Amino acid sequence: MLLFSTIDVSRQIFFRSGLSFAIVNLKPIVPGHVLVIPNRVVPRLADLKEDELSSLFSAVQTVGKVVEKAYGADGLTIACQDGSAAGQSIPHVHIHVLPRKFLGDRFQHANDDVYPAIEQSEGELGRRVQPFQVDNEGRPPRSAEEMETEAKWLSDLFQKF
């Protein structure tokens, strides 16, 4: 079992490296929005050891390449909210990886709007009482089965790519 803070995310995992793993997102902001997380539960980037930090960003690079291809993206937004003042509500370091497109992207006309959307999404995770509650944005949480299906598909793509 792997935890994202205190949340069991074992069914959402699609990539593992020595000290990090990647999961599909409960409420993706854009299709393919995933999280890359160190195995050890620590709240801040500064709390990671050098080998953990290296593993985390190596995993971000590897996951980013596959997610970009899988979702036909033209680029990636890679973001980390480091501390509660930065919008982090889950006290476990994690990196958001969002595939982005020139055309058809939710944020194509206001590119920086992605950051408040990440912050709002992050806050909702921390306040989650019921596992599958609908938020005000109209982005319903996905079921465990939906996330598991996407995780399996992405996991299989690592063999292909």
C-alpha cells in the first residue's frame, strides 16, 4: 500500500521508481493531470533528502514524457505548491504534471489561470470528507474504477514508449 499523506492511492498508481511514484488525479483539471510523489511522506521539498529529490524530479521528467505523448499535448505545466502559504493542503510533497495543448486546452486563452485552478483543486483534496463529493466547479471526482482504468492504461504506455 502506498499513501499520499494518509490517503491510500494504491489503485491510482501507474508509475514507480526507486523513491517516487505517480498517480492519476481524483479531480483532474485537464485530461491527463497526474501527480508525482516521493515515497516518504514529508510536507516540504526542503525535507527531502538529495536522493529523494533527484528521484522525484527524474520521475517528473519520465512521467511528463509519457503523459505528453499519451494525451497528444504540446507541452506540460509542472507545478509544486510547497507549503500551506503556497496553497498546499495535503502535507506530502507532490508535483502536478498537466498536459497542455495550443488548441483545445481549457486554459489556452488565459494560460496563467491554471495556477488558481490547481490551488482550488488542491484545497478540495484536503477538505474531502466524502470520497466522491462533487465540487462547485462541476468537476465531479472520479470513481476508484475510473482512476484504476486510467492508471492501467498509462502503466501499459510506459512499455510502449
